[in-house]
Amino acid sequence: MNLSLADRRESLSCKFFYKMTRPDSFIHHLIPQKRNQNILSRLRNPLQYCIPFACTERLKKSFVIYELRTFPMDIDDDSDDDFIDF
């Protein structure tokens, strides 16, 4: 199966961000805390993480902000092997 460069890049960034969400990650502190499930159920466009305000275009296009916006909602923290095989 031949994937395009964009597909491979997206897959690698998703894997890396998934590793960042684990509490034992050394860069876990870069990610804001998860939102409360009660709040998520009432939002029109629910995101797991609150996206911090970005003053500059460069920060808006950064890896962490991008992944916070695109990270899938249906991933359970307890199931490490269900999402991606490393």
C-alpha cells in the first residue's frame, strides 16, 4: 500500500501526539488538561482539549495547536493498543 507523503506525515504526527497524551510522556506538560465530559456533551463542536489562544499566525500553525484541533474524540485513554500499533 503506497501512501502519499501527506498521508504518512499525518499518520506520524497523529502517532506522536497520541504518545504525548500519555501521562508518562516527557512532553505531556505541553498539552492542556482535558475538558470535563459534562461540558463536552453540551458543546456544538466538542473538542477534548481546550485550545489556547494564539496571538500569532506562527503559533496558530504550530504542531500542538494543529493536533489539538484534529485529535479524534473516540480514543479512550485506557486502551493504548486499540488506536495505533507502535
